Amino acid sequence: MGIGQMVTGKLPGKIRVSIGTAIILGLTKGKLDAYPTTAYLLTYRNGKCLANCGFCPQAKGSKGRADLLSRVVWPTFPTVSVVQGIEEAVKKGLIKRVCIQALNYPEVFAHLLQIVKEIRSRVKVSISVSCQPLKAFQMEKLAEAGVERIGIALDAATEEIFEKVKGENAGSPYSWKGHLKALADAVEIFGENNVTTHLIVGLGETEMEMVQAIQHCVDMGVYPALFAFTPISGTALESRRKPGLDSYRRIQLARFLIIRKFARYEGMRFDEDGRIIGFGIERQVLEKVIRSGKPFQTSGCPDCNRPYYNEKPSGPLYNFPKLPARQEVAMIEKEIFGE
């Protein structure tokens, strides 16, 4: 049965939950350095994803652990227990959003729809779905069921990199044009800025190419969220290095300026290697933005802080789950300006 044919059915018996979410929901015990404000779920199947993204331990060709997504452990629990935990956590004010992330497999749309309906029948909470490109009518069904936002991850900043790491050349069913069309369809259904895409810094792009991709997304009405590439054992890209903090900070700052409409890609300056050397606004205004600390927090849906998704709690932190402290901001400023 193909995706889209199965639109009704029973609630899937199991679902994966990020370890931080599992602790918040009372499903397991543990200590947290930063508490997630969003409950992160991952659809379950007995096997890996049908896609083959080079950075993902869930990829069909990956030899990595099946309970990992990025560097986070996702244990499996009964779906009914998870939904009950979400209901209680929302009522206590611990959770403000639910993000359901999807593997690619034939029954995934039916599973997503049933999970959303079950949550909405129990508690009123904002729901995001992060998934592969779906057909327009499927996204409409999710919106009708109560999904407020949808995310479709480009991950790569350019078509060439996309095809290499998660497209046809990687043995995946995805294409750059297909993802862009799905994002455009999603904007029509959910509205501008209610559609998210993820961009991963460190897959081989230049800073200029990443900033150009960010600008293109914003112009489409798509909200771009940044990740730092994280090498995971067993994946095709396990030997690739993480991006430099200085480069990541510059891209974070450029993204913030673009989404807040303080600047545009066209007004920024880049050196011959594509490195950002001018942000298109006065230095005094730029320093004020940097010192607010806001550009360096986790980016994504409202109430998403995604603690330690790219990094260990011991650091260095690429995305801060809360506003960075004054000393941290001072270090960030040195990283950006090299002074």
C-alpha cells in the first residue's frame, strides 16, 4: 500500500520519544541540564527509513544505532502511554508544543494522522509535523486534524549538495525540485511562516551559499531553522568534521538579520571563499543584535529549544537552548569578528 492510500486506521502501538521528552513525560527517569519545552516524537517502524540521507543514523544504508536521531537517543514506548504523558505535561505547563517527526515508510501518513487525532482528542496543544514531502491533499488532511505547522527539511543549501547527500545520488527517493514544490504547497495550505525547513551547516556549502538559501526560503514564506552538521558513527558522513564555530556564528547572525528583515542576502558582502565579511547593516546596530543573544538560540517552531541536539551538554554549544549568558555572548562576539 503506497503513501496516501491509507488515510485511516488504528493508532500505531509504538512510538519513539527523545530521551529528554521521555523524562519530562515521566516515562523514564534521568537528569536534564535543559528541559525541552516541546515534546519530540518520532514515528516507529521495525526497520529503518526508506530514505538514505548521508548524515542520518535512521538512513536505510546506515550502520548506526536505530534508536538515534542526530546525537539524541529515542527510546520506544507504547503510544497510548506517550499521549497520556503529553496530556498531563501540557496541563502542568511543562510542554507547550508537540513535534512529530516522521521516518519514510509506506504507512507513515496514516500513522501521522492517527497520532495527531489521538493527541488532539485528549488535550489542546500546538502540533508540528516534520516529515518528507507529502502530497497536497495529505497536508490538507493533517491541517484539518489539528496540525498547526509542518516542516520539510531541505538540509542542504544547494541542489548539488542535496543530490549528493540525500537525493538520487545518495540512493534516496528525494529531489531538490520535489522538496521545493512541497514547501511551496505547504505554504499555500498552512500559510506563510507556518512552514519550516531545516538547513544543516557543514555539508560542503560556503557561507554565501547557505545565506542565499536562507534568503530564498524566507522569500518563499518558509521559516528556516539551522542545525550544525553532527558526525554520527555508522552513517555515510561519519568522517566529516563539524563546522567551525566562527562560521556557524556568522550564519546564525545572517539568518537572524534576514528573518527579522534587518538585512538581505543581496546587501551582505562575502570574500572570494564565500565567507561573510559584511552583514549589510551598521556595526553599532549589529553589535546590539549580537549582544541580545537571540540569534544564537535554537531556531525552529515557537517553543522549540531542542536541547543538545547538535552537541554535548559540556559544549561547545552551537544552538543555545536558552539565552546565552553575558560571558557566552562576549565569546560569540569574538568568534564572529575574530577580535
